[in-house]
Amino acid sequence: KKAGPTLRVTQVKSGIGFDKQQSVTLRGLGLRRLNHTVEVPDTDGIRGMLLKVRHLVVVDGAKG
């Protein structure tokens, strides 16, 4: 794995009832269910994905 800063992302709201592209973005981040937490690299692409689903997730501070 590459060393570098990561973000802890937790899904707190369901993607049901929102635009399908937002559900696809959640899956792209690796989130599968409510209260599921993943660590993702802190890159511009990931930040763009998080911006798209910011109402469905909680992001913890950078680590590493």
C-alpha cells in the first residue's frame, strides 16, 4: 500500500430515494451499508466523490 494521508468515511444515511449516481458513488467509495466505515486515500478525486454525497456520509479528520 502507498503511505499517505487517509480519511475515515462513515455512511450515516441511505442512498435510497436519491439520485442513482449518488448510490453508485457510495459504492465507489467502498461503502456497503449504514454505519459502515472505510478508510480512503485523501486525493482530489476522493474529495470530489465525498462532495457529491456529503449529505449521506460523515468524514473524520485526516490520518497519516
